[in-house]
Amino acid sequence: MTAPLTITQASCADDYDPNSMPVAKARAFIHQFLTPISGIARVPVRDALGRVLAEDIVSPVNVPAHRNSAMDGWTMRFADLAAGTPLTEVGASFAGKPYTGAVGPAQCVRIFTGGVVPVECDTVVMQERAQAEGKSITFTSGQKKGQNVREAGEDLKAGAAALAKGRIVKPAELGLIASLGIGEVAVARKLRVVFFSTGDELKSVGSTLAEGEIYDSNRYTLHGMLTRLGCEVIDMGVVVDDPALLERAFRDAAAIGDVVITSGGVSVGEADFVKQLLQQLGEVVFWKIAMKPGRPLAYGKIGGAHFFGLPGNPVSVMVTFYQFVRDALLTLQGVTPLPVQPLLKAVCTSPIKKAPGRTEFQRGVLYAEDGVWKVRVTGEQGSGILKSMSDANCFIMLHDHVGNVDAGATVDVQILEGVV
Ligand code: AMP
Ligand code: MG
């Protein structure tokens, strides 16, 4: 086995330019260093919602367990139907209450959805295709052998893998697991993510602001995004721009977290001193990403913890989180395959000014009009305007090579809902 690549080695590659890092390349760079965490918890099925399966779930039973009817109607031998004469109803099979008698020639059984199909029978005719006169039942022509019969194991055969390790448990998975009679599942332990904000100007909610100070909002958006992604969230508060305090915070965070996330302090002017500090503490690369917003970004390892140094601007924090951190956290949780972030085409109804050479993530509102998906920008797009994120339901993703966008042009759109 070859020794794993270090972050510094990877950053010495020929085409590596920290001052103009394309979005896709930064994502791929980070991805090389992500190995899923280990550790399993066994939880009751309902508590597995939103968690990641740590083991395959193998079906202990056939689903459905018995051959049963997909319709309300009558069940019979198909050969008897073909004779064209009325059949005699000899009993009924309800869901959970099977017919226990025999079914002879020219006989049929009244059956309801989910009712067990007697062994002699092979076909169900829905009641809308039948006419009953007492116990004498006539069926319309055109029936097919085997119709409306659900075979045992048709959904899942006993011994087959029902769900693979790495799947996120959503409502359908909860139901599927319950349908197998399984009451407890193994899920990956929660990823522990520690974060703090940096900046002398930041105050926490609850204190009054002096001139030039602002409330720290990044810890709130991060709390929300991380919680939605199923992480264990540890909020270390605000750390002022002081080397000794920052060093202490980085050390403490890396000691308890699988992942450390900070916001602020990685922009030009502030980066130098954080850079020096992180060079002593770990292995971290600082990038200017060819994107807007979210230009400065740092990634690395501090001890065993992954480190993401996000920009300070509130919108930049969210955009870089969506583009880089989200997939990394899912990968660390062992999620496979990664849930797709669909890129949809929509007609852009606002003209947008844009210089080629970087990827832009404009905040947009996607809406349907006359059966066509359209998107407009939310208004002011400054990277400090958090309302633009709140008003948005998508990013309008304008790729590197794209220049100005005219109203009416087709653009790519990333939907925000359900992504974190
Ligand atoms: P920085 O990246 O530290 O230079 O910060 C860029 C901008 O984002 C500055 O205007 C900061 O005041 C602002 N900012 C940084 N951190 C936060 C935060 N936690 N909450 C709100 N705004 C912030
Ligand atoms: Mg700052």
C-alpha cells in the first residue's frame, strides 16, 4: 500500500494555483482526503430518521409474505374463466383473514386487497369487471392469466439486501425497514462538528452593540445547516482576532471534533496571521476560489480533524458550505451514493452582469409560469446581504466561461430546498 497523500504534497501538483482555484477542482482536492468516520450506534427504527445506515439491511422475510390480491374482486383459476360460464362464489378472503377452504372447478372466492390468494387460484378479476347475482358471478371477457396477483417476495426476497450501508434513512426507508419486521438498525455515529466565529467586531445575540460591532449570524446559519445534515453540533462562540486565543480555540476544537469549521479571518489581510498559526498546528491550504461569492477558503487537517476556514461574509459562508462542506460532511458520515444536487435548466427573466473566469452563485427565485420553469434574481446580491439567501429558493449557477446573461437566456439552477 502506498502512503496516503498529504495535503502539502497534493498542493504541489503542476496545475495547482491557490490564487485561482476553480470550484470543481477545489471540491476534488478536498475529496481526496475524506475517509468516512468509524463508530456505530444501534437505534430503534424511528430514531434512525436522517441517519446513515452503517450495515446492509438484509430482508429476513419475503415481502409480501404471501401471494395476495392487488384489487377488490374475485379470484379463480384462469382456465375456468375462459369457459365463459358464471362461477360460484364459495367463500371470501379478507386482508388478514384468508379463505381456508378448497376451490373446486367453476368456483371462485370473493377477495379484497391484501387478501391471500388460495393455492388453487391464479388470477384476480376486479369487481368493476364482474356482475354478481347471489353467489353466481359473471365476468367480462379480456381477462389475463395472473392479473392483479402480487407474488410472495415480489417486493423483496428473503435473504436479499433491502438497503445498502451508506443510505440515508428517509421516510420511505423507515417504512421499508418496518415492513421487514426489523425494530433496530445500525447507524453511523453522528459526525462531531465544532465551529466558531472569528472577528473583533462580532457580538453574540443578547449583548448590546457598540459602534462598528455586528451580531454574529454565521454561527446560526452554520448551526442550521449542520443540524439539518445530521451532525452533532458544538458551538464554541466568538473568538476575537488574537493569536493566543485563536490558537487555543483551534487546539480545543480539533481535540474534540471530527471537523472544525470557522468563519472569517481567511480573507487577504487577515489570512497571514491565521496562516502562520495553522501552519504550526496542522496542514492547511489557503485558496482564492474562482467564484463569487466565497472567494477565500481554507481547507486542511489539524491533528485528526478536517478543517474548513470559510469566509466571514454571511452569504459567502452559506454558498461555500453548499458547494464544498455539504458533500464533504456527507462523505465523512459514510453516505454513498452522495445525494445528487440537481442542476436544472430554467429561463432567466433578469439580465445579469457577469465577468467570465469565475463561477457565480446568484441567489434566485425559481417559479413556474405557463408551464415553464423560470428564475429571477432576488435583488441585491452583496455577499453580506443575508436576506438574499432567505428570499432565494435556488442558486443561479453561472459557470466559469459565461459572461453577461440576457433576460430570456437559459441558465443552470441549483435548488436549495432539501439540500441541507
Ligand atoms: P472577514 O472574512 O473576517 O474579513 O469578514 C468579512 C465580512 O464578514 C466582514 O464584514 C465581517 O464583519 C463579516 N463577518 C465576519 N464574521 C461574521 C459573522 N460571524 N457574522 C456576521 N458577519 C460576519
Ligand atoms: Mg474578520
